[in-house]
Amino acid sequence: MPIEILLFKLLLCGIIFVVSLGVAAYATWGERKFAAVLQDRVGPSRAGPFGLLQPIADGVKMFMKEEMLPNKSNKFLFILGPSLFMLTACMVSTVIPWGGDLTLGGVTYNLQITDINIGILYMFGVVSLGIYGIMIGGWASNNKYSLLGALRASSQMISYEIAMGLSIIALVMMTGTLSLREIVEQQNAGVSYVVYQPLGFLIFLICAFAETNRAPFDLAECETELVGGYHTEYSSMKLGLFLFAEYINMFISSAVMVSLYFGGYNFPFQTEIAEALGLSANGLTIIQTLIFFGKIVGFILFFMWVRWTLPRFRYDQLMSLGWKVLLPLALVNIFITGIVMWALGLIGNN
Amino acid sequence: MSLSNRSVVVSKKEMSWSERLYLPAILGGMAITIKHLFKRKPTIKYPEEVREIAPVYRGQHVLKRDEAGAERCTACGLCAVACPAEAITMESAERKKGEENLYREEKYARIYEINMLRCIFCGLCEEACPKEAIFLTDRIVPSSFTRGAEVYGKDKLVETLEQPVDVSARQRPEVLEFKQDKKHNHNQTHLDKKAVRRSGH
Amino acid sequence: MLTEYAFWFLTFVAIFSAMGMILSKNPVYSVLSLIVTFFAIAGHYFLLNAQFLAAVHIIVYAGAIMVLFLYVIMMLNLNKVDEEKRSIWSKAAAAASFGILLLVVSAAIGHGHAQSELQSVADTSAIGTTETLGLSLYKEFLIPFEISSVLFLAAMVGAVYLSKKEQYN
């Protein structure tokens, strides 16, 4: 690998890390603002104009708070839990194609950290590791409520991972590849995959809500009914990491959904528009990246919109939705996709 | 018999297929929440924006001075008697020679305290005052960190000479007239009552 | 060069975490070091160009099975160390059976080594990719593959039956 590409990838790693932290920080602000607006309130408005410095104030607050370690907890694992959760939250961003190619000084740089040909599987592997952060944190707290919360959260994530994987299989059958970049590239001329896979997208969307422990599936948040979740014993920035990782997860899963189902960084009539405006390839790439982020922000707002609309599921309802509704639906979706592809002669020829 | 015609009888009938899908209900709920995006926010951002209050708002009390700048209060205690919350307490003293410019009458309130935590801002003290000395104003009583700070003494209650408090909104001519009207039993002092009795017999 | 360093690094991680898995007193640490071992082995798969296997190894073993192990271990009350006393005979039997297993495995590895030398000329760049693996699984080995999935089905039916049993009695 040439040294300039290696440096570029390192730089890209840093940029994506900072951007995802920034997006997550401002997602907390956006969440509060959006919730306020939906509830006819004003929301954070004191720290800076429109409360824009609120994330910084929150971060400072989190760092300044007293750090509590439960007396008989396992100190090492107690600290490992949130760190692991944060790590896995950041790891998925490596396979997401953030944009097309940039050509600088005759060298083509790709706005994706690594294009491994098993991108989707990698994503699943990392997501399934996120469970460990929760479980270790919940267990190491040495608190039965934390432990039960951890079991709840992790079994929820495991259950919905299955339906999520099956919903993607139908998509992978159509794309014939597991690389996110290729999936995005396939959508650059034609229609987004959401048109072909509406049911698959719906299942994936619901599972994404469950995987990120958000909105109607946020059982970890119910302090009043269930004594909180896996982070009951956490305080200070360790709690902050758990909460922050949730927002990073939301950002990343929005990016994944946009890449898989909404054309990624492509936008309609992009070649025509680029020609009409006389854009260079680099200019188009930058605009594409901005469009990609616009789509992601749209999805994040959707996450928030759902959160402030729907009431929380009861745990048995959550499980029966995952296993009795989404899983069969995903299987039916695979079946229908297979039948249609076979009828169109796309498979079964060789 | 329903009063509002809005009561709904709860039925536990089987949900139809579309209802069990929940998606229409979810979309309906999301439509409702997004509508609130465009609604006016009722929030008043307090320090910058102050809630509009009535001109006769009953807020923090003031002990008025007369035109010459002498305190009007004579520590008669009628306000304390009238106070339903028993928030007012006072101690009277005799005016010394040379204090005529400070106190209007021979007796004055050496200590005058209103416990703002007890006060219900009903305005009965103002109504009871025969000397037009105490009034409620449109100032809001600020909060404080200790209970003791909420007991307002004369230092906070008596208006300063430099910044007289305008009570014209509450001290309207009709009110004054009403207070002077001896037809009403509660406006009669014992002297009036004595006079009425004497003329009657 | 880089792959060689990666190989040695992964090997050391795998061996030491495997040792840690056996030697640690705390079962949770054991499970965690086993997960690290799985990761190292997945890294080895990556180096062998078997990305699909690596990903599936992480998803299935580290992501699903070890989570279930962790469930069980966390739900057990492990504060008390109440290891039951085993008789000398059972220890001897365990040692003997494990020794035989080791013998078989090492023989298999030696045999496999001899074979792989013969096949090393074959192109290995595409051998572990999803496509080749899928084609060979669903074309050449379709029937064994499906039969093994029937085995899973049987296990699932058994689990359902066990959990439902109380209602029938």
C-alpha cells in the first residue's frame, strides 16, 4: 500500500472518529431540541445561541461528576464494559462508504476506510460484540437489577439480530455482494433498494431501533418500572460513554440503512446535475458526501421522531414481536425475493 | 347519563387485521407529533421575557410614605388581624421628638415583618389598612436560599424616598371612595358605630 | 512481512488467552479470554484469506454462543467456590481420555500437514471467499449441509418440547 494512501486512510479514520463523536454529541442536543419542539417546549436554549453549546456543557458536567465504583464490583470489568461498548459502536464506521473517489495529485483516494468484501458480515460481527459491553458492565456492577437489565438488553439485541440478518439476506440475494461499497455503487444509476425491498427495509428499520436500544425498545431507560437497565450503577463519564455510544450507534445504523437501502451517497440525477453545473469529479464526490450526511441526519431525526411518538414496549411484547412477527416476515421476504428473482430468470440459470 | 357526551364505552372486541398490523396507528401517532412541530410554543423565556401580568397584580408588599416622606404605618395591627395566613407581625414604638419627618403619627412600627413563605397574597392587609400604608405591588417576590431571607423586614418593605413605588393601579379613586363609605359595616370604626348608636337612640 | 508479524501476534494472543481461559479462577474471565482466543483465530482465518469464515466465526462463536455461555455463568451464583471433590479414578480417567484426544488431534494435524503440502500449489486467493464457499456448500455438499441443518432443527424441536412439557402434563 503506498504511503500516501496509508496516511490518507489514517487521516480518514481520525476524521470519521471525530465526526461520529461530533454527530453523536449534537444528536444529544438535537434529541432534546426535537423532543421539546414536539412537546411544544423550547428545549435547551441557554448555552450559546439556540443552546448549541449544550453538548459541551453536558460533557463537562459528565466529567465533573463524582466517579462511583460499587463497593464489591469487579473494577476491571466495570471499566471494560462501557469502553467495549464505545469501541464496538465506533468500529462499524470502517466499512461504510462515506463517499466516492477523490483524486488529488494523480492519486485516487477512496472515502472508505476499508472495502472488505464481507462488509455486512463484519458489521454483524461487530454489532454482536456490542452485547459484551452491556453484559460485562451489567454483571460487573454486582447489582441484581443491573444484571437483569443487562440480560434484558442483550437478549433483546440477540433476538433482533436474527431478524435483521435475515432481512439483509434478501437484499444480499439481489445485490450478489457483501461489500457495502458495491451495494452503494449498484444504486448509483438505478433505483434505491428500498423500492425493491420495502418489507426488508421495514424489518431492518425496526431491528435497528431494537439494536440501538432506542425508542419503543428502550427498556434500559425505564428507571421507574425496572430500576433502569445495565447502567444503573454507572455514574460520571462511564455512564456518559454508555449514553454516548447509543447515539453513535444511532448515527452508524442510520449510515448503514442509507447505504443499504437509500442509495448511500448517490442522489437522483447526479450525473445530469454534475454535468449541468460543470462539476469536477472531486466536486461531485464532496457533494455526494454531503448528501450522504444529509440522508443520515434525516434518519436520525426519524429515530427521534419515533422515540417521541411511540410508547415503550413491554418486554414480552418486544420478544414476541421479534420472534413471532419479524422473524417469519423476514423468512417470507427471503422466499418472495427468491421466487421473484427465479421468475425473472435472475437466478437458477447456472 | 353523560354530561359531556364524550365518554366512550370500552370494548374489547377483536382487532381487525389492519388494526393488528399497528402500522396505521403508528403513522397516525407520528402525524400527530409532527403537527406539534408547527405549533406555537407557550414557553416564556423568563429573564428576557416577562409574563404579562394584570395591573392590579398582587405581588410583593410595599409600605408607603406620605407626600412629605414620612412612614404612614401606625402599627395599628389591623393588617395582622386581617391576615388569614398570619404572615404579618409588628412591634410598635412611640415617636420621639425630632422624628416627625420620619413617622407621620405619634405611634409607628418599630418592627414590621411579613413572612413571604406564609403570605398568600390575598390583599386583605391592604383592604384592612386604615392609613393607606400597605399595598401589594406588581413586583414578584424573588426566591432565596434560606427561610430567614423570606421574612421581609422594614428594610425591604418600606419604599425608599429615591424610588417611590407607584401603587396608583391599586389605589384607585373608586377604591378609596369605597373604603371611606360608612354605609358598609366593615368600614365603620368604633367611633362611627358609637355615633350611629347615639343618633339612633 | 506485515502478515508474518500479524501471524505471530495473533498466535501469541491466541495461545496466551487460551492459557488464561484454562488457568483463571473466575469463570467470567475464562469466557472473556476464550472470546479473545476466538478473535485471534478469526484473525488467522483472515490471514488465510477466509474472510467469510472469520466473520462467521466471530458472529456465531463470539457473538452468539459465548453470549449464551456468559448468560449461564452470570446467572449462576459463583461467589462461593464449592468445587466438588473428585476421586483419583475420575481424574485418571479424564487425563487418559484427554491424552487420547490429544493423540488423535495431533495425528490428524500431522496428516493434514502432509496433505496440504501436496495441495499447496492450488490457488488460495479465492478459496475462502463467500462466493466460493457458498457455491461449494450449496452445490457439492448440498446434501450433507442440509442434513446438518436438520440436526439443528431436531435440537430446536427438542428445546421447544422441553420448555413446553409442563403444560401437557
